[in-house]
Amino acid sequence: MDERKSLKEEKVVIPKETVEEYVDRAARRLARKVKLPGFRPGKVPVSVVKQRFAKEVREEAVIDALNEEIKKLVEERGWRLISSPRVKAQSEGEDVYEFTVEFEIYPEIVLPDPSQIRVKKRIKQITDADVEEKIQEFKEENATLQSVDREVREGDVVLAEFFTRKDGKEGERKRARIYVRADELDEDLYNAILGKKVGDEVVLPGEEEGEEEVYVIKKVFEVQYPSDEEVAELLGYTSPQEMREKIKEQLVEEAQKVAEFELENAIIQEILRLSPFDPPPSLVYQVYKDIKPQIAQQVPPEEVEEAALQNAAFIVARDLIILKLIEEKELDITDEEIIQYLKDEGKADPEKFLEEAKKRGKYDELRSRYLIRKAYDYLKQAVQIEPEFV
Amino acid sequence: MKLSHEEVLIRPVLTEKALNLRDKYNKYTFIVHPDANKHQIKEAVERIFGVKVIKVNTMNYKPKPRRDLRRRRIVGRTSKYKKAIVTLAEGHKIDLGV
């Protein structure tokens, strides 16, 4: 039997005479619930219940017997169930009842020897161009528009009136804001609008035959970006040089975080490749429901379903691997280690933070978070890492 | 009125009260034909169940108006019936299936 699978199907056979042993108990239980004219609630004698509700009593007895058999089977196999077993099919023979039961269990995870795992750690090198790009982003966020009386140039913002025209008939007029940038604007409109002035018309062929799209230029704005000095001041730095240094530090830190995260995922992927197992569907479904809205914002609608399922399956597998590692290596974490992790994350007063967590009943949550962190650190130390600068 | 034994005994009464009477005092309750008398009931029980009857108490229930609670009006009457409580001699039992 493949223990790496989380779904298992078993045939459970219950002799009818075994069911008889459960009939009395089932009838007593049912007697407490049934309502029968002539009897106060809960006062119907068991013998009357057995006679009047023979079918229901039998069904209850069969369920009791089945549950008992399932319990025995699970103990025998040493399975750890994730969800309630599900009866997929049932049939009644002359002397027996037969059930096909599906069990969802924690799969057997065999962790490979970490020293045999080789992964690449991709680290993004931060260049001056990256810093300038970041500064340009700040500049664009804080740019102002200056109305100008000249022809349209690259980088301008044009306020125009837009309408369609066909056979001399004009459609509804709408206001449009056009960002005149070669890499953003439709090529035909970009080429047509360059060099035009306030009051000029730009006419392009419309979607339908004989239709024209008309843009009447109302205003031309020049985008004025703040200078390096102004951006530095806005961001709270004393000089552009300090701003560049600090931004570079931040970008390097971010790149390191991304590299660490990708490295952790790469290690898990490698473990999964060397020792594959099926993540349990019900756990995958729970995670899938949680992450679907987030995924929907990142991928096209037709890909959401598949991407969310794939991600959820990976998250469940990852968590099971980490839990297995903690269990197998008997990893534990002390308060001192938690404090160190908090310090590394830049917490101002980690000791106080830990005490507060204990008072508010958040200690277990904090402890498990950093125990997982420790497990990842263990893996990162144990595997062979090959740095790759990109 | 001449009635066969099967016509006399209509059905046993299986209620909490009737079962208590049976278990505590060996008294069995039946719905019987409204025209059956105590002698006929005694004979019918003895013949059908093969037991010894020492006493028969009977009571007649008159028809009652039957109400339709939703429409708040009387829609007919329930049937009249006769109930008999039959006391058996010690050691005699009737198997009612419960």
C-alpha cells in the first residue's frame, strides 16, 4: 500500500449478527429522542421503539457497528485521520453489510537526508540603476502638472474631448486624460498627437467601418518632477547622497528577504521532488478558500482556479514537511531564541514584547511562528546552497 | 348483539399509561367494539390469547367535534369508541410484541 497517498479506500464488512449487539444501545438512544402519541417525551419504552421504529433502530445499529469497525481499522493501521471517513458505497448481502469507506489521512512523509539536497540561492544584485529607478518612482508620485501653451511633446499630459463620428453624426462627448508616453500610449494615437496644439483635432479610424475617433485637444500639461534635493527632503533625508545610500540599503535588504523566501521554497520543492506525497485534499481546500481572493488579484480570471489550487497544495505540503521536520528532529525553541528572532526582525524591546504576548495569551502563536522559522533555519544550514547572483 | 371474538377486540392500546397498568397490575387495555359487553370481552380475550381473565372494566367515549385549527371551524366528529381494561389472573400474560 502506498503510504504517501492521503486518500485511502477500504472495504469494511460487518456480519449481521454483529449488528444485533448494537440494536439495544441504538434503541435506548433513539427512545430518548422519539415522540409517540400516548407517551411523554423520553418515556417511550425501548421495546416499543424497537417495534415501531424497527428500520431506524437497525440503521442506527449499523452505523454504530460501522463506526466501531472503522475505529478498530484506523488503530490497526496506525493512521492519523484528517477528516471523518466517508462511506462511498454500501451493499447488503445475505449475512453481511459491505461498505466502501474512504479515509483521509496524514500521508507518510519520508524526509530525505538534507545534506543530499542541493539548491540555488538567487540573489538580486542592486545596481545604481535600480536606485535611480526607485527615485524616479518617488518623483512620479510627487510630480505636478503645469499648463503650457505649446505643441504636445513626449511626457506631457493632454486633456482632450473624445467622441466618435460616422456619416457626419457625432457620438457622446467625453473628457479624456491622455498620458503621452511612447511605452504606454497606443502607437497611432501617440504619433498623431505629438506636435498638436490646444484646439487641434486628432482623427483616427474607429472600430467600425466608416467611423472616426476624434480627440479635440483642450489643454496641454507639462509634467514637472521634483528635483533630487526636493525628493530627499520629502523622504526625510538631509542630502540626495544620503537618500541614495539609504535607498540602496533598503533595496539590498528587500532583495535578501526575497532571496531567503525563494530559497526556502526551493528547498521545499526539492524535498517534494525527492520524496513526493499527496497533500490531503480537505486541507488543500481550506487553504484554497483562504488564498483564492488574493490570487484573483494577481492572475487572469481563467487561471485563478488552477493557480489557487496549485499554491494551496504547495502550502499544505510545505507545512506538513516543516511539521514532520520539527517532529523528527525534536526541534524546540527557548524564550531566548524567540527574543533573538524578534531582535533580528527589528523589534525595539523584544523582552517586553514577549512578556506582553504571554499576558495576552498569544505566546503559543508566537512560539509556533518562530519554531517554524527555526525549522527553516535548520534546513538552510543542513542543505547545500549554491549562491547565484542575478 | 352477536359478535365474533375477532370483532369484539379491535386493537390493544399501547400508551405509557396502558403499559404501566400492564407492568404494575397485569391489566391490559384494548379498544373494543362499542356494542360488546364485559362478558363478551372476557370470553374474547380468554379465547384469543388463552389466558384467565378475572375482571373487565369498560368505559365509553362519546364522539367529539373535530376542529380544523387552521380554519377555526368544526369539520366533523370523531368516532365513538369503547375501551376495556382487562385484569388477568396472576401468572397469565399476553404478548403484545412490546
